[in-house]
Amino acid sequence: MYRHSFILILFLMFLLSCSGGKNKKEGDTGSRPAKGNVKYGGIFRYNESEFLKSIYPLSVTEVTGHRVAAQIYEGLVRFNPKDLTVEPCLATSWDVNNNATVYTFKLRQGVRFHDDPCFEGGKGRAVTAADFVYVFNMVCTPDPKNHGFTFFRDVIAGAEELYLARQRKENEQNILQKFGVKALNDTVLQITLRQPTTDLLQRLALPFASVFPKEAVDKYGSDILYHAVGTGPFMLKALKQDDAVILTRNPHYWDVDEYGNQLPYLDGIKVSFMKEEKNEMLAFIRGDLEMKYRLPFDMIDEIVDDKNQLKEKYKQFQLQVTPELSTQFYGFLVPDKLMSNKYVRLAFNYAIDRKAIADYTAKGEGTPCLHGFVPLGMPGYDNTLVKGYTYDVAKAKEYLAKAGYPDGKGFPKITLEINSGGGRNEKIAEAIQKMLMQNLNIQVEIAQVVWAQHTNNVETGKTNFWRFGWVADYPDPVNFLQLFYGKNVPATMDEASYTNPTRYKNPAYDALLEKAMRTTDTRERNKLYAQLDQMIVDDAPVMLIMHSMNRRLLQPYVRNFPVNGMEYRSFRDVWFDK
């Protein structure tokens, strides 16, 4: 699956020497003019602190893999990176019936899969509606690699019935005839819903609905996690564990800009995996990276002033700032013997000073979670309707005593599991460790685990207290509130619980969430969302910490790379202007 380092280096040298004329080098900032005063060329280099788990669309569960997969795969629709609105992608248009339960999509013609040995002659074939039917069939197939089902189980007609029939190994032919995804012909796809769903198009913009060919799954089997065949502007060329991911320009990409220039402009993308944030920052300053996402806590005062403006030393760079649609939190494994006690969870929540963490530990890189789990800035959502936690040591002690541990007596030493995050996660964990000791007399040991192992431990219930962050898949509160949907909890602890890692179950919560998803009136739906958010605060399946601030630095020559609250990245339109 992986190549040795020297092979990767040789390949990268070959790629860069061939991708844009003579004397090309990594980091070249574009040298080939095009219509409209844009330029072709260059390799966009950025860093991630943790290696990705997968780039197979149905397995993409974390931001690192999502950011890579989004350049390779495409679906019927996509998000606009400027304002996160949904826009056409492989579907040129769609019609909706009168009761909003049948969507008919007209597919774009001339789109082909990337060239790959899985196809006859190694040449990518045309995409048809049947390919989307195949993808949604895979979404409804029980498989450890499939994390997309929970996003469509209550949405597409027959999805849950098909999944359960396959899980029980029952005859599925009658169910397939009623399954809500059908190809009317090669260029028309029809999706029938169980009931009207207000966020269908946003769900269809997720990686789980991206198209990929059956030929690739048949040829590569389990290796499909790291062998990508899509339709996007970039193709996977090399992948080395904990070292680098190399993408190269798709020469047959279907899209063009307003001047008729074929996209993308860049020759490629290189993702590195430095774990230490300071090293990443130094690499950016040297010009070895085009972007630094998030500022190192220890360097924030050096880089920006109290008005969030770059200081003189860094004014040659571009600073982009926007509130991030994300929530940083610590999760409790609710079925666990210790954490099943709600008073324990409430005590933890009242014992931490979120404002101090956001202002001093995180140096303004976040906003304290004072009004529930849903982040600030969701369109039409009023967070102030939710009464969150205050910093109240007396109340924290009161709840701990109710739990049976007055002044922390008899409370066992616990382990907080975190992933590295370039150093920022450790600093926040140490601050919370200190607060829990000072305020509740509870000893917390911090265990740092690599990302892939950490997510596996969390999803399979191998840790009862852990750090996570959720960045919006799409800008709607339900994308956060569904993390506590009881129907997404598997029957046994052996099965991974991806979209409800706390394994929180509350029938009243589930019923209200289902009602909210059926409510078409936006104002009424947002009121129901606020009630759900309040239930999360009251039941405390998580320890809320902060909503992140998205600050990133770009080299001065980077063009057309807008920032947004989801940190949704599209390199399709990015170009360099040296």
C-alpha cells in the first residue's frame, strides 16, 4: 500500500520536473499566463499534524482525510468555498416534486473518472447515473469501512430496510425494487425520500455521496482506503505513511473558469505531516509552505496585535480570520460505570473556567462554549436561547457530592485520552487537568495517542474520557445535534459508534430530533434545535470547552483561496501570482 521514502522522493522529483515545463521546482509560484490575468503552475504545500485515516469517501471521518478527498472526489453538488452555499457539481440541475420527496437530478455530460489501471486500457470511463446508484447501494451496505449510512438512514426511502436486510443476510430483492435511488437513464438520477428533509442537498455535498467506480472497489478491495479514483481536479499520485501525500493536476478535468481556462490552475498539492506546530510555523516563514492553518499558541502575541492585525515582522503574509463552525469538547462514555453518573459529568462541566482557557491558554484562538454544543454563527440559529454552563466551583462540588464523592473522596484516578494536535491539545488538557485537581480534588492522567488509534479507541468505547472536536460537515445545527442521536449507537461495544461516540441515548431527544428534521419552517426548526441543545447541556454527555477561531496565514502570492467557517478547502480555483 505504501511506498518507501526514497521512491516517494524520486517520484516527487519526477512529478515536479514534468508538471509544468523546464526548471520547475517544488513551491514554484506559477509561471504560465492564462486568460483573465491568472497563471498556471505551482505546487500548493500545506501541513497536517496528524496523518489521515482514509481517503475512501465512505470512510472519511476526520478533517485531514476530508481535505484531501475533497480534491479527488466529487458528488452531485458541492459547497461554494466563499459562502458555503450548495451549488451544482456533477449535477447541472434538479427538479423537486410538490411535496419535496422526489428529487430528479440531470447529470453533467463529459465527466470521466481519473485514468487508473482498474479500467480497461487504464483510461477513465464516463460517469453515468448508474455509478451514483452503486455508491448509494454501498452506503446501505454493512461494512466497517462504511460510515456514511447514518447520514442517509432516515432520509432515503428504503435505505434502513436495505441495510437491515443485508445485516441479517435476508433476501433483499423486493427491498431493492423500492429503494429510493434509481437511474432513469445514463444522465438522469432520481432520489426518493422517506419524508421531506430540509438539508438533503447539504448531505449530498458530503464525501459520503461522492461518486467512485465499482471497478476500483473490485480491484483494490481493502486498499481502496488509500487508492483513490474520482472525478475531481486532482489525482492521487503518492502516499507515504506519516510523511506526505502528493496530488497532481487532473489533465482531463471537466470544469473551466469564466474565461474558458481549464481548471485547476495548480500543478499539484503536497501535504506534509509535521507534528510540532512551531516547526510548521518556521517552515511557513522559510517559504516551505503556502499556508499555516491556526497560529501556534506560544507565538500568537508575536504574530498579531490585540486588534487581530499582523505585526510588522509578519506583514508580508496574508492573514485570514473567521469564526469556525466547530466545537472542541471532551466526551464521556455514557454507558461506562463511572461516567454513567450524570452528577459526575455535571460536576466536571461546572469545574472548568472556559473563558480562561479560551483567553489565556488558547490566546484568543477560540470562544468559550457558554451557550450549548452548537457553535456560534449558524445561519438563523439563536444560541442565546440555550442556558449553558457557568464557572461555578461550589455547584461543581455540590454535584460531585451528589454523585457520592464529597470533596473527591473515593473518586478513582482517571485517564484523559487526547491526540497531539501540534501541541495545542496538550496545553488545553493540562489546564483542565489542573482545574479538576484544584476544584474537585480529582486526579487526571493525560495519555496522548496517535490520531488513528485515538479515534478507534473513542468509537469502540475503549476510553471513557477523551478529547474530540467536531467541525461542521455542513452549516446546519443538526450536523452537531445528530452526534447524540440514540439510533446511531450500535447494539454492542464491539461495533464502532462513529456519529454518536458518547453512546448517549435518550428517547425524548431522538423523538424531538426527528420532529425537527421534518419541520420545514426554518424559525420553528431552529427553536426545536435550541431545545435539543439545552437537553445536551442538562444531561452533559460531553464537557464543553470552546468554539475555535479560524486564523490562517497565506504566502503573499496565493490567490483565490477564500476562508470559511468549516475550513472547507477547494484548490480547484487557487492560483499563484509571483
